[in-house]
Amino acid sequence: MKSEFFEQTRQYKDRVLKQIGLYLEINHTAALYEPVRYALQAGGKLLRPILAQVTCEAVGGKSQDVLDAAAALELVHVFSLVHDDIMDNDDMRRGRTTVHKKWDINAAILAGDAILIKAYEAVGRVNPIYLTRVLNNFSGAILQVCEGQALDIEFEKRDDVTLDDYFSMIDRKTARLFSLACELGAILGGGSEEQIAAMCTYGMKLGRAFQVQDDLLDVLADQETLGKDVGSDIQEDKKTFLMLYTRQHANDEQLQQLKSFAGREHLAREDMQQVIAILDRIGTIAAARQEVKNALEEARVSLALLAESNSRELLSKLLDMLEQRTF
């Protein structure tokens, strides 16, 4: 299912990459643009810009109608990754050295800022009929992403974080960009207000499932497949779904066992196997998988307002694919 979905959406990805390239053709400051190009050439699934285009077609528009906004979505996503890697002090992203490790923190901050400015340059080119609404939604969503990141950092210093707090945070930090992608696709495709609202819900639930899966993959995936450090959430004692659920359901002995892995400089494969075994006994992994399934089913319900089409079928296939993803 995974390869089928990406094969069927390859043309959407190629269009966005070409469009992004247009924004970087002319520059004269290598110290700034070399890190920018490096960050943007790291690959990735480009799910957000693909979502924008497919959603646009699903409400009766053409993918070209949302192409600039789709490019802006990927630029914003990459901007957030560059800055997140600095804050999390991660060494790897998408199988490559992170920007701040390859250059330095100052270069990475400037590169992220430049990418964000390019995102606004791109979104400013959408159909003037929708420009005010698109810009307002775009800016509001980016601010929510920043709010989510701020909450994520704040949670590291708190011991009273609940699962409700966690969902409020990931709905901003992760899910909002998915929701924005679907929202902009529906707006620029000329969808009805009901369709726009439904696609916002689709994207939000999809994004929630995506983040809980990321929490799972931090424990279950291997580093080569994931393309970034595995076990980093455990080492940093981050307030992920896994850790918060575990705190609610584990006994004291299990909590102490898991606490012994926090703060370590490196978690070996054997360490991760012990962590997985503990989480399995508590029921954490099963609970996370059920949370993913529930969110994806809620997203699927939102597709009912769309007419039958190849694009709607792609949106449904994406949900199937995400449920099984391993990276």
C-alpha cells in the first residue's frame, strides 16, 4: 500500500519540488543559501503539499490552483524541522547530518528564517480572490505550530502533564500543518464551506495519528529506516503519548526501570529491546496503536462530504498507508 500511494502521487511531489526550485534559482550569499539548499534537498515524503493538491482536486479544483500554497507548506515544514533540530540537539534528520551539526547553530537559524520568508513569498502568489483568507489561515497555523513547540519545551520541565495536555500540544505542533494543507487545498479548489471544514478535520485527525505514530517509531524503528536518532524521546524523557500513558498505568518498579534509560548519551539496540518489553507489559504500545487507529477512522468519516473520485480514493489510501507506516 505504501509504495502504491507514493507511486500514484509522484507527479504531485515532482511538481512541488520543481516549484520550490524556482524560488531558489537566484541568490548571491553562499553562507546563507548553501544550508538552505541542503535542508530542502534532504528528501522526505512531502505529505503536506501532496495533501494540498489531492484535496484541491477532490473538491473539484486543479492541482495547479494550489501549487504555490503547496510549495509554501513544504517550506514551512522544513523551516520547522531545521529549528526543531536545534532545540532538540538532534544529530540526524532524514538520514543526514542536521543543518546545525553540518554548519553551526547560527547558520541553521538563519537558514530556517530564510526558508520561512520563501514560504511567504510562495503563498503570496495564490489566486488573489482567496489571498486574504489564505494568508490569515497560513499565518495563524504557523503561530499555532510555534505555540505547540513552546508547549513541548515547557512540558520537559513539568511533571503534571496529562494526555489531554499532550493532545492539545500535538494538535498545534504537528496536526495543524496537515489540517492547513487540506484546508488550503479545499479553499483554493473552490470547495464549499462544509467541505473545507470536513477537510480541516480530516487533516487534524490524520496529523494526530501521524504524531502518535512518530512517538511509537522512536521506540520501534531502527535508525537506518527512520533516518534520525532512535530512542531520543526516552533519553530526553519527553512527554510523548508513550511516556504519559505509561506514567498512568505502570507500577513503581516499571517506572524506575524506564527512568534508568533517561539521560543516557546513547541507547544501544539491547537497551531499546528492554524498553519495548517493558512498554509491552504495561500495554502502552497497544494503546498507542489503538489511538492511531481511532484517529484515522475519524479522518475517514470526514471524506463522506466529497464526491466519489480518484482523488478521494487517494485520501482514503493515505489513511490505510499511514496505519502501516514504518518510517
